[in-house]
Amino acid sequence: MKIELILIPLLPLVGFLLNGLLRNYLSKGLVGIIGSGSILGSFILSVIVFMQIKAGNTAIVEYFNFIKAGSLHIPFAFQADQLTSIFLLIITGVGFLIHVYSTSYMHEEEPHHFARYFAYLNLFVFSMLLLVMGANFVIMFIGWEGVGLCSYLLIGYWFKNKDYTKAASKAFIMNRIGDLAFLIALFMLISKLGSVTFSEIFTTEALAKLSGFDITVITTLLFVGATGKSAQIPLYTWLPDAMAGPTPVSALIHAATMVTAGIYMIARSNLMYSMAPGTLNCIAIIGVATALLAASIALKQNDIKKVLAYSTVSQLGYMFLALGTGAYVAAVFHVMTHAFFKALLFLGSGSVIHAMGGEQDMRKMGGLSKYMKITNITFLLGCLAIAGIPGFSGFFSKDEILAGAFATSPVLYALGLIGALMTAFYMFRLYATTFKGRFRGTHEQEHHLHESPAAITIPLIVLAILSVIGGYIGIPEFLMHGAHSLKEFLQPVFAQSYAILPTHEVSHSTEWMLTGISSLLIIIMVVLAWTRFSKKPDIEDAKGFGKLLQDKWYVDEIYHSIIIKPLNAISAFFNNVFEKNIIDGIVNGVGRLVNYGGRQLRWLQSGQTGAYILMMVVSVLLVFVLQFFMRK
Amino acid sequence: MGESEGAMPINYYIVLALALFTIGIVGVLTRRNAIIVFMCIELMLNSVNLLLVAFSKMQPAKDAALTVAGTDGQLFVFFIMVVAAAEVSVGLAIIVMMYRNIHSVDINFLNRLKH
Amino acid sequence: MGITQILFWILTVAALFSAIMVISSKNPVHSVLWLVAAFFTISGHYILLNAQFLAIVNIIVYAGAIMVLFLFVIMLMNLNKSTEPLKNRWLQIVGIVSGGCLLLVLVAALKNTEVSKNMAEMGTGEAGLIKTLGRELFTTFVVPFEISSILFLSAMVGAVVIGKK
């Protein structure tokens, strides 16, 4: 177990080093093999670890002392339990498919840029693995920062484009805001509990040492960190801009890594959150608000990747809703199914963009189902899954979240359902506009249309299969008794929380009814969107309320005017007034004072022997007088 | 102590030596002639010598074991004289050279440490 | 007041007077002569203290050799006229005042010391005799004595080198 665990993150790290250092010497084929192979190796090891954990062998493995200062002891240790193993499988599995896809998608890049790209991807996976495997908050924080760095590097991969580098900076800065809160929470934990190791602090006895206020503050700070990483209100604006990166990167960020970090962190700290009901409510409200806001924006976007980006934000909102209502399993479940279908959708959109020669505007597409059979079918399956059509994976996880929300508060359920309906609507607006109707692009583009090569379609097919069947590990209780294998598997991780949280049991008949209503409404939405947009896609720019949605509620503009502008004004003030007058004044004043003092003291060094002797005599006098007074 | 003719309070000597020393200092401060300044320094050295001799006689000499007590102090005076003699010879040579160069023995012309 | 005390006071007054005359004479030659007088009074004090050897050496070395050297230099350079330009009067006053203050402070400081209660033995003891000093000088202090001869040698060489330029 010890060897397997260290090898899982080590392989991507080796891949990163090889590709990064030898980028000028390796051929593209070799780079692809190193990049994908290292992730494949990690995936195989993850499966082995998963099997061992399934057999009941959870472990915490210490490798060496990382920090030892006084009573604070932070080992470099990995924790392998049920939660970690699920995330390991998602990260390495989906990550591997994305790597394979990238070998084809990025094939037109220069060899050394190609190698740089794979180096970043491997580093990204490495950081994410560190994040989910760390046995304490510090190791987690290393990974946490690592994914932030890699997202910056990958979003700004085409660094010659100024807008892209700005998007990268935005992602990084937004993340930093959250990271600061995370760090403060970390320091508070160290000062209050003297430990950051999960197995030591996540016990009822250890947490009982904290006052209720402390727990609320720490959990809130951690949640602020999570909003940065997982793109929740108010720090979500970086995620849609992160579309600047290559499409597989978007898939990696949105599906397998990075944005799930916040979910993982809260799921890992579930006991602490269960002891802070105030924070949980806050998470649920922010989650559902984000879900609704992002879904409403997605309704009117015309860029295919922007729609998917807002859909990610919205789905992440669902996960936080689940966490906030105490349905931790549902959150992890949705992370998993979302990883499948969102990766599928992003890679599918990448395939479309590839075929369209880099065009991302849906209004210039249409009727692609004739040209791209495999992409069309897999994309449709992905849409069905995300919309939550019964039988597909999204149905199971979303339904579990909504059921959990209903158990806590019907209002949350209603809002969540509205969000789900919007999701179904915009996804099929996307699908119908892109694949149905007639082609609206140029003739050259039409001539160029083709199905993508196997390296692209095979990951699509694999992900499509997973999107369809992925939900069957979590069949709800009311459909089949004892079939929720994920819940059983994760039972040990959340057992302590379940003992604390109030349980709201919803009767099976109510659940039947809720599921029936939501499924019916979703199907209506799908049909509505399909019929409307396959015939007459909205090519025109939206007006009125639609314009508000299209312009993303002007959130970026609001941030710009209430945060960036005052900051700039303050900086300008400091530059012009404080810097010039006070800082420079002090510096120049010191210089002038020394000059002046030197000129005034110069007469003491006259070279006149008599003057020196006089000074000597006076000094002796002073010494005597001083001693005389001191003695008194 | 204090018996008969053969003793003086030590602080008389101290005050005398201090007075001579101060006169030397005042001379150094007020005169510009290098030779006079030099002589004042000799005066100061002598006041110190006087004080040392006075201190060497502070122990009662009645005790047989202490007949030679104070010899150290007087030998110290002897060595001071030796050093003073050497110093005077070099110092006067310097003054002679200074006179040859600038035709004056005014120490106010010696404020540049060059020439 | 015995004869010793009377002699002490006479010598003290003479010493102070000649010392003051050293710094107040306009003519450097007079200064030298007054300094010789001061040295003689100090030698008198040595005799009072029964430091016979030092008294003789003081007269021979200081009054005899060193002062004659001074006189030679003054005569050779023809400085016996009072050519010295007056120093700044304020500086002179400052010098005198600060010197007076120094004396005052030193004497005041002396008041509080233990040592001022002691007496100095007059006319007794063998410490100052040539025999005693000679034995000490050539036994215990023989190394400094020999080193001082090297000092003389170097001073002689230095004086010749400087004077020849």
C-alpha cells in the first residue's frame, strides 16, 4: 500500500519533469506516450488501491517529517480511504482520457509547446492527486495551490494572446482570494487545535474543544476558499473566462480536477461542517443561488464553451447545495457523474470546434449531425445525462440532491428544480442549435467538416458509456432496496456526521412523486427546446431581459466598478500623494539631514590641535560631572 | 600616621600635582608656540611624576618588611623620564624640521597633516 | 609647624609660581628658564620625600639635558624674541576657564576619595635610595631597562634622520 500510494502522484510528477525538461528533444509521439502513460499508470495503481480499500484496508501512510516545530508536527503523509479512492479514480481515469484526447487535439502545436502542454497537464494531475491524497491540511494546501498555479499556466497556454493571459491572471487572482481564507482557516486550526492532520482533528472529542463560534469561523473561511476553487458566488467569474485555455484543459479543469477540490475539501471536513449548522445553511443558499444564476446566464450564451462553462458553475452549485443539506454522498455522487458527462460534453464540443476550424459560436454551426456521427451521438448522450432524463447518470445524482434539499426545505427543492429545468432547456438549446437544423457557416467550413480521428472519438465513446451507466452505482432506496452501493461504500467516511446531523426521512411515496414531477417537467423542457431551436435558432442578439442574461447579469462590470476601480483609485492616490510626498520626503529628508549635520559638524574637525585638546578637556570635565551626578 | 614632623597629608601633594597639571593644560590651550606647548607637556609629565613619588611614600616605612615598599613607583618615574627624554629628542627634531619648512613654529599652521 | 612643613609650603608656592610664569612669559627663553626653576622645585619635593635618586636624576636629565636641548633649539632658530602672534582672546579665555573648571572638578572629586585621608611619609624609608633602586632596577626591572636603551637608540636615530632632511 505504501509503495502504490506514493507512486500514484509520483508518476505524473515524473511525466511532468521529463516532458518539461526535455521538451526540446522529445518527439510529439514520445511526449504523448510519456504524458498519457504516466496517468495510465496512476490509474491502474488507483484501481489497485481502490480494490484494497473496498476490501476494507484503509490506511494512513507517513513518509517523512515535513514540518516539526515545537508541539506542531506535520508529517508528509497520505491518507487512503473511501473518499480518496473515489476521487483518485475520477481524476486519473477521466484525466487519462483527456490526455489521450489531447494527443490528437493539440497535434498542430509546435513540438516544444506540445511538450510544455503535456508537462502542465501532468503537473495539474499531480497537484490534484496531492490534494486528495494528503492526510493533513498542509499537504492538501500544497495541491490546492498547485492546481491554482497549473490552471493559470494552462488557461494562459496561448500566452501570445493578451486576453488569454488576462483570463489566466483573473483565474489566479480569484483563486488567491479564496486561498487566503483557506490559509487563515489553517492557521486558526493550528492555533486552536495544534494539529492539521485529518485523523486527529476530525474526531468528535477534538472538535469539542473548539467553541461554536470558532467552528463557524473556520468552516466559513474554508468555504470561502472552496468558493474560489470551485467557482461559487462571489468568486465564480474566473471559470467562464477559463475557456481561454485549450478545450481539453477546460474539460480537465471542469470535470476531473480543480473545481471539485472545494467539494472534496468540504466532504473531507464533513464532521466539522456538520457541527456548524449555520455554515451549512450558508453553503446551501450560496449553492442554490449559484446554480440558478449560472443556469440563467447559460440560457442566452452563444459561445458553445461558455454555455458549458456556466453549466459547470451551475452543477457545482448543486454539489454545494447537497453539501449544505448534509447529503454528502449525493455531492460526491454528483461529482462523479458530472465528471463523466461534463468531460464528455467538453471533449465533444472540442471535437466540434476542431471540425469547425476553431469556430466557437453556435450561431455559425447547425446540422452537424450529418457530418459527425460519433460526436453527435455521444454529445446527445451527454446532454441527456446532464439534463437528468431518467435512466441516465445525471438523473440519479441530481435526484438524490433534490431529495436531500426537499428533506431540508421545500424552498430549496423548488429553486433547485427550477435550475434543473433551465439546465435541461439550455443543454438542448445547445444541442439543437449545434447539431440540428441547417448549416450556417461558410462554405470552406462546410467543406472542411469531418469526423474527428480515433484518439478523439474513443475517449468520447468511453465517457458516453460511463455517462449512461455511471448512475447505477447509486440507485435510490425507493427504486431498489439496498442498491445504493456508493452510499454503503462511503459509509465510514460520513458515519460520524450522520450521527450528529438531524435526519429528515422522506417517505418513499413522496420521493416517487417528486421524481415523477421533476422527470416530467424536464422531459417537457427538452422537447420544448428541441423543437424550438432545431427549426429557428436565435441568431439575433437578445433584447431586454435576455440581454441582461447574455451579458451575464453584468457581474463582471459590477466587480470592476466596485472593487477594481476604487482599488485603482487608492493605488493612484498612494502613488501620487503618499509615495511622492511622504516616502520620498522621508528618504530625501534623511539625506538632507545628514548633509546638513555634516556641514554643521565640520568645524569640529578644524585640524587645530588646540581645539582638539580643548574638546578633550571639556569631555573629561563632562565625564567627571556626569559621574558626580550618577553617584547621587 | 599623622605623628610628628615626618608626614604630610597626601592630598596636599595631589592638589599640587593637579594644579601643575592644569597649568600645563592651560598652557597648551592658550599658547601657539610649538616649543612652549612642548614645554607644557613636560610640565604635565613632571606633575605626574611628583604624584607617583608622593604615592610611593604613602606606606609607613617602620615595618622592616616594607623598607623597600614604593620602589616600584619610583622606578616607574625613572622610566617616565627615560621615555620623556626620548620623546623630547624626536619632538624637537620635528619642530626644527617644521621651522625649516614653513619658517614658523606656530601650531596653527600645522592643521593639514601634510606639506 | 616643623621645618618639613615650612619647606613644603615654600617649595609648593615656588613650583606653582614658576609654572605659571612658564606659560605667561612672552619670551620663550624666559619660559625655558622658568621651567628649569619649576623642575628644581619639584626636585626639592623629591628630596623632602627622601627620593634622593630621582631628585638627582630629575636635575640631571630634565633641568640639565632636556632643557638645554630646548634652549639650543630656541637659540638656533632665533626665536628668543617674542614674535608669537596673539591667539584669539576668546580662545584664551575659554582655555583658562576650562582649565580652571577641570582643576575645580578634579579637586572636588578628590574630596570624596578614601586615599585623601592617607599621609605621605617624609624623610624616612629606604625606597628612594640609590642602593635600593639600583638593586631593583637590575634584578626585577632589568628587561624594561634594557628595552629602554633600545628606545633611546631608536629615538636617536629618528632625531638624526628627521633633523638631517
